Amino acid sequence: MTDLVRQHLIDPEICIRCNTCEETCPIDAITHDGRNYVVKFEVCNWCNDCIGPCPTGAIDNYRNVSATQSYSLEEQYTWDVLPAPVDAQAGESEMPEEVARITEIAQAGQGGPASPPWSAAHPYVNLFSPQKPTLATVSGNHRITAMDATADIRHLVLDFASVAFPVLEGQSIGIIPPGCDEQGRPHTMRLYSVASPRNGERPGYNNLSLTVKRVTEDHQGVPTRGLCSNYLCDLQKGAKVQVCGPYGTTFLMPNHPGASLLMICTGTGSAPMRAMTERRRRRLPLNEGGELMLFFGARSAAELPYFGPLSKLPKQLIDINFAFSRVPTQPKQYVQDKIRERHQDVVRLLKDDNCYIYICGLKGMERGVDEAFRDICRMAGEDWDALLPQLKAASRYHVETY
Ligand code: A2P
């Protein structure tokens, strides 16, 4: 038993290939091929940065192996399931002393893994795996960008009939497009944020909605056809869809009365914001207090999903700030410009212990928003670099970008 070491592995059965772990790892110990995400045994230093952000928990797997016979990357790439523990008696849950010590130090240094707001409801995850998905029926598919807009963004409603599929605002689900890849393997699932509140797209119905953009070009503008997004956007009412999940344990809204939300999004990053806003709209009669402030970036009003419904929301519910980047008669504006314009209210919310911050959408926005927060904090005599770790430690700062 003394020459056994613990090897960090990713469970291919529940991994949803969202790339979060690879992006999070500060020392590039995680990599992937077309099939699996894997951990480099020689590189992983057990900093545990990847554990909290993983939406499924696939990252949180280990096997005790002989120090000279760890599972190679080539082996890991071929797995459909994790290998059975070699020596169950060695105790899979028993961490070698050295590893346990490193883990403890790493977590102490970072205030522990990411966590949801203290008052968030308990999320269900992994009820349906990619190997055993459930079937949902399309009960609606509506275009929510103007007919002459370049972006075709759809509001898709999925009905689960009598299958229990509980979701919270901020969670995601997996969709498995039909068919196989060039190697003849079934397509892997794609992840979509839920756009409806926990009690259904229609209250009391066992359904949920997604915000899906038809992908016709990649981030560099090169024409490409998004396999799953085109499949979803073309679905007719009554079609059956393979669904897995739900996923996500941290990008969740607070439940306590008086909690405020500061939401910043672009494009389809609006899905979780719609879910949270609609949850609060339905509870308006309860007078629970708390503010909602939204910054939403799009090329123009015509390209902004849910522009019509958002514009009709009562002013006492939500303070909406649109930023349009491609309106010929106006200067280009990004969400970070609007945040600067509204600096007094934003700083007040950043400093409010009862305010939770959510950022979702284009990756590039993350940096711009961070710089805007730094600037407006400086103007108010605050130090953003000191405030940010406090927000994270208090589970008040949540980012999902792609
Ligand atoms: P842009 O006109 O420069 O592309 P998209 O329509 O591609 O989903 O983008 C949604 C909005 O996000 C657009 O207004 C887009 O502006 C804007 N955007 C692009 N890059 C950034 C960034 N780095 N920070 C903030 N917003 C951005």
C-alpha cells in the first residue's frame, strides 16, 4: 500500500466536455481529444482549482495506482467509463497524507471551491446521463430576434410530460443531437442554459425553455454550421429531443427576501438572466424587496433576444440598460460602457452584501467588465482588486462565459 499514489481522473461517463476544467487549470494539467477530457498525471499539482467550477462533478474522481503505473493519457482517451478501483481495500476515498496536505493548503489559500449563494435552493444534477438521456417533446419554437436580424435566436420550449426533471434558474441541460460523427460514434452532447424559472416556462407545467442561437459562423467570423444549434432551431412542435442533466451547482440565484441581482450579459448569455428575472417577476406580489439591475449587450435592438418582452417589464421590477454596438446612427456601446455610465448605482450594488453578481455571454466581455469595475471602484475610492476576492469568498460573483 505504501507505493500507491492517488491519480486524478475525469469520469468520461458524466463529463459534458464543456472545457471548464481545461480553462480553469492554471498549469495546463488538463487536455482533451475529440472524445475525452483527461488529467496529466505528471503535471497535476492538486491545486483543486478545477473541482468547484465543474458543472457535473466528473472532475472529482480518483484512483489509487502504483507510482510507476499510472494511467497514461492514451489509455484515458479510450475510456467510456472509469476503470474499476484496482485495490478496493486500499480505500479510494483515502487520500495519501501528502496529497491531503497539499489539497488543504491549496483550498485554504483560495477560500475553498466556488459555491452558490448561501440561500440558493439545492440543485439536482446528473439525473440523466449522456448514456441514459430522457426524451422531451418540443412544445414551442419561436424566433425572438427580428425577422430581418442577422442572428436567428430561438426560444425553444421542451415539455417533460411526467418525467421529473427539476431545474433551477442558472442551471444548464445537455442536448444530444441525433446521428454520429465521422468516426461513427454518437454525437456528444451540447450544453444550454435554461431560460425559464424553476416552476416551468408556464407556471405549474413540467416544461422549460432554452435560448438557442443558430450558429452560422465561428468566433472569427468563418462560416461554419453549428451541428446542435441548427438541429434545435429547425425542430418542429411535437419533435422528441434527447436531454441529459441538469448541470450546474454554483451559478444559482439567492432565495432570501431583500437579495439584489446585478446581471450582465450579451446575446444568448441572457438565458439565465431571463430565468432569474422571470422568477422575481412572478414573486413581485410577495413584496420581498431587493433590486434587479441588468446590463445587456447586442448589436442592435433587432438582434437582442427578448427585446420586446424585456422592454415591457415593470420599472419597479428591473432597471434595464441596453448597450448596442452596431446602430449606424449611434456610437458603438458595450455593456462595460453602460456600467461606467451607471457607476454610482453599480458601485452601491457591488458594496451591498445582499447583492449577487452574474456575468454570462461572450468571453471577451469578462475582461472589459473587470476593467470597468476597477475604474468605477477607483472613482468611488474603492479597491476592486481587494473587493473581488471578498465577493468570490461570499459566493456573490458568478461568471459563465464562452
Ligand atoms: P460587436 O458589434 O463588436 O460584435 P454577438 O451578436 O456576436 O453575440 O455579440 C453580442 C454583443 O456583444 C455585440 O454587441 C458585440 O459587439 C458585443 N461584444 C463583442 N465583444 C465584446 C467584448 N469584448 N465586450 C463586450 N461586448 C462585446
